[in-house]
Amino acid sequence: MGINSYAKINLFLKIGKKLSSGYHNIQGVMQRIELSDSLSIEPINEDKVIVECTNKELENENNLAYKAALLLKKKFKVRHGVRIFIEKNIPIEAGLGGGSSDAATALLNLNKLWGLKLKERQLVELAAQLGSDVPFFIGENAALVEGIGDEIKRIKKSFSINIILINPGFRVSTKWAYSAFDKQKPRIKTKADIKNLIKAIEKKDIKEIANNLHNDFEAIVTKKYKVINEIKNNLLRNDALNACVSGSGPTVFGIYNSIYEAREAFFKIQYDYPFVFLTKTI
């Protein structure tokens, strides 16, 4: 049986200054969604880490799940081998954190398999060495994420929001998006407020959540890829309360008042783009 490794969306993302480590300070709200990869993790007799994937281009040493396994193995001198098989459903370099989620799933499950007994805090510290989205996936549901992605405060009363995800079928590198952001330093004006967003999530106020969606990367990616604005407008035309880019894009999500409106919109636009997914937050 595979283990679900869920994608995320960014309901809010503000990018702070670049640090000497190369990471950026960020402030944001992330939430998991039902779209997921599936991981199978099994011990093998050889003392090595093997990663296999339905997408062959991910079978290499840059795979974050591979890096996660290697990190644990080296740090805790584990003498066992493991085979990780990834059934890839989350689009790559899409702003949905697929690779980061796979890495966190590997950390959590190898912690059990190898009997390392690491606490959540320790796992978060290890996750931060792999990438700024990985620590979020160590816990569950929605969270306020700050620092370099390693300061995580869970939002206790997160609830299920109906969303449509649209990916236009090309990739955007997070590295490119950050360097473009640093070069262009876009002036970003927004009425969205992170405190209001968190309150709205706790109160389950979907309209107020919609009013406070924000992503600093949006100015950068929409400038380069005109189709992203077109996707946003398509979602808004089809009754989305609001729409926003997730992560460094190019995936856009629209949030809906109810499953009925979301479903109706999905049937109208499901064939307009390479990847259209009716899902919800968890």
C-alpha cells in the first residue's frame, strides 16, 4: 500500500530579504490539499538508497526523497538499505510542493522504519536542510510559516475549502522565481492581511479567506507568463471567490463557496488546460 504524500497551496506568501545562506525569509500560510503522490518505502538487503519513480527523470540524486533518506542514513549511521517508489501525480515545478512533500513523507516514514525515534522538532530541523517547503509537510493541515520555512505554527481549526487547481503544462523553477524577484524588487500593494486570513480560517469564513489571498511571486510570474492572468480571469468568470498563484507558480487555484459551484466550474473548464483538478484543502 502506498503512503499519500499531499500537495500544498499557498494562501498567503510574502518574501522577505535574502540571507547569506541563499535562503529568503518568508511569511505565509500554507495548506495541504487532497492531490497527492503515493510513496512505497521498503527495506532492501543492500546498504543503499534506491529511488524509483513513475516519472523516470526523477530517478536521480537530486530527488528530494532520495536526499532525505541519505541525510538520515548518514547522520544516524543507519546500516540498512531502502527502496523508495514514487507514483507521481503532482505536477513538477508547479508551486505545489510535490518534491518537498515526498521528502517529508520519506523522513517521517524512515524515522519509524529505522526506529530513530526523532521528535517533530528534530524532523523539522532536518527538513529545513532539504528545502524551505519541506518543514511544513512534517505536520498537518494549515500553518503559518515563517523564517526560512522552519518556523511553523499550526492553525488549529483549518477546514476544507473547495478549490480548482489549474496548471498550464509548463514548469517554473523556484530558483528562477526568487532570483527574478530579487532583481526586479516589485512594489507590491495589497489589502490582503495575514492576521485577517488566519482569523478567517479559524472562523471558517470562506469570503474573508478569499479577500486575503496573496502571493508576492504573482507579480513576477504573471509578467513572464501571460497565460497565468488568463487562468485567473477564467476562474473568476466561473464563480471563484478569488484566485491566486500557488508557490512560484505556474499553478493557479480558485477557491469556491461550495462543492456545487466548484463542480459546475470544473465541468466548464476541465478541458481548457493540460491539468485541471477539482480538489479541496485538508
